Amino acid sequence: MAETTEQTPHTRTASYLAEPSEVRRVLLLYSGGLDTSVMLKWIADEYEADVVTLTVNLGQPGEDYAAVEAKARQIGAVECHTIDAREEFAHDFVLPAIKANALYGGGYPLFTALGRPLIAKLAVDVARRTGCDTIAHGCTGKGNDQVRIEATIATLAPELKVIAPVRGWQMGREEEMEYARKHGIPLKTGTEIQPYSIDDNLWGRSSEGRWIEDLDHAPDDDVFQLVTPPERAPDEPQVVHVGFERGVPVSLDGESLGLVDLLERISDVGCRHGVGIVDHIEDRIVGLKVRDIYEVPAAAIVLLAHQELEKLVGTIHQNQFKPGLERQWAYLVYAGLWWEPLRGDLDAFMQRVNEQVTGTIGVKLFKGSARVVTRSSPNAVYDQSLASFAESGGLFSQQASPGFIELWSLQSRMAHQLRERNQASGG
Ligand code: ARG
């Protein structure tokens, strides 16, 4: 078998892709949806391989994991694993994103991009534990997710191979349904079938496909399965107080909560008030430009509050400098390079800055908007008596300002005058 591989290296486009002859036992990343259900049966038949499934709970709202496992068994999985990774996801992936105020392209809080490296890492762990030689996933060849998952596997487990059947099998939705019917794979019924391509976890939800691809089409309300459309949100505003300790969100309205609970609770209030809808044009790492509809109620509130608090405790120099590093952090994570050492270097910086980020921010939620209304922090670089108009004098001598202005503007004035003189003399 191994000889076949050596004779036909040209058929492989990457060293980590599996040749059919190498595939004996496959760890399939299984969601329970149509693609991966068809895939389970398809792999078992095409490769004559055993299929072990792994389903990862990252806080997808309303998912029934027992039903997902039962379905995998019914289709023929030899072993089924479900991992509740919400704590790890929240602490090791979402939290660094909060400290880095991470938004890609000005609007995407990266929930999918943060989830993929963790899912792939868990796939590596389970594949090794259960004696699998290959990991299979359901990503298409057009998206970012294949990059994130395969880059993680190739980084963490050079000995494991990958197959990505959707990239090659040329089945569309109809063909997949036909395949499922033919092989007795249970289909969800009627209204349960998602009309959009969905991905979600506790940090957000995305929808793609159908009219979303038509840039001229304003969002139909049926896409919003999480957030209440703002026009139907309550007529009464609500102020929520988010407390932080060293950059970690730790309380809601004075009640201390663990990170997962806190994010879920904030998500619920945000949903009720129509907060966190993002209609986003995005530059994918594989070159395509696409439109995504995001529902990110928790991120919309937590990132806003965190950023505001950071602004209050940081100096002008820190506040000017950090956004550049934040953009680089978000880009690396978006682009599937979670394991790149630079990300860790940047995290060390973010961590250090966040040691001062303690305090509470009040955010007013009302019909789709979230606005900061109150701020308090023991570390605020803010002195009310200095800022006050009523109390002039004292430590801050306004008489000193003109001297400062003269020196501060010195080079700019000289350069400006030089240019004017040169222009006048026709130079
Ligand atoms: N555009 C987002 C990203 O690249 C969301 C992708 C959602 N993934 C999915 N398989 N539907 O991270």
C-alpha cells in the first residue's frame, strides 16, 4: 500500500492528504447535519474504513448531543465521542479574543475562526486515542474553515492524514439528500431543514447562502434565529453592567458568574434587545469576497465594554499603539494561523495591558443599539478635579499651556513655513 503512495506522489496536492490506500480508521468531525451524515456512510463505503465520530460542544444554542450521537451510531459509526469544550473554548480562545478586542474586517468577532483550531485540536487528541490514521471534516474547498482545520492538524499531528470529501465529491444539496434517502440516513423533516448554511457557538452565529449572496437583497427576518429584529425589541431600554477583572469579564449587574454562564446570559439580554446584528462583506483567506449575516449579541456588548474600559485605564500611548496589534492578532486568527508563534507573542502583550483592565461599564441596550453610558475603574487614568471646568488651577496650571503649545507645534510650524516659502519662490 505504502508503495502506491510513493509511486504516485504527483496525485497529492499536499503531504498531509490521505491516499485511499492509507485510510483504515477515520475520525470524522461530525455535526449531525446533512453533509457530515452523508459523509459518515460515504467514507465507510468508499474507503472501507471504520468511522469514529467526534462532536464538539462549543455552546451551539439548542443542540441535542445525545440525538447527534444516536444518529451517528444509526448510520454506522463504530465509536461516537462528544466533548463539552465550552469552558476551554471560553477561557483559552474567546478570552484572548476579548483581551485583543478582536474584530476582523471591522465587524466579525471571529467566533467560527476561534472554534476551528480547538475542534481540530480535539480531533487530533481523539484520533490518537482511538487509533485513527485519518481525520475527515465537512468543509468545502471555498471557505476559511478548511484552512483552519487542516493547518491545525498538520501543525499538531504531522503523522495524521486528512480527507475532505466535500471538496471532491461533487454532490450538491439535492444529490446529498438523494444519497441519504438511498442509504437510509435519517433526514430532518420539512421546516427543520436549515435554509441557510449556519455555524454557531457561544460567541456568535453566522448565516450564509441563498439570498445572502445577493448583495442587493436586504435581510429577510427568517435569518435571525437568535437576535430579535430590532423593530420588534422591547420599547423600554435596559442598562447592563459588565464587570471586568484584569481583562476578564466576571460579573453581570453585580452578580459574579463563570465565563460560560456570563457570556450566555449577556447573549440572552442582547438577543432580547435586538443587539449584535452584523451584515458583513468579508475578504476570505482563499481570495473570495463574501457576505455573511452575523448574530453576535454577546460580542457586541462585551467587546464594547472591554474596549471602553481599556481606553479609560490606558495611557494615550498605549491606546494609540494597541489597535495595530489587535488587527494583526485578528488577522492571524481569521487566517487559520492560531498556532503561529506571533499570536502567542501578541497575547503576551495583550495580557500585560489587560492587567490594568478592572472596573465596570454600563451599556444601554435599546432596539438594536448598545451604547456605553457609565464607566468606573480603580485604575482609570482620570482625575475628575483636573478635568473639571469648575476647578481650574491647582495641579493643572492652565498658564503652562501656551508654553507647551509653542514647543509642541515647533517642528510642524517650521516645516509648514518652509514649504510656503519654497512655493512662493516657485521652488
Ligand atoms: N465567514 C466566517 C469565517 O470565515 C464564518 C464562516 C462560517 N462557517 C461555516 N461553515 N458556515 O469565519
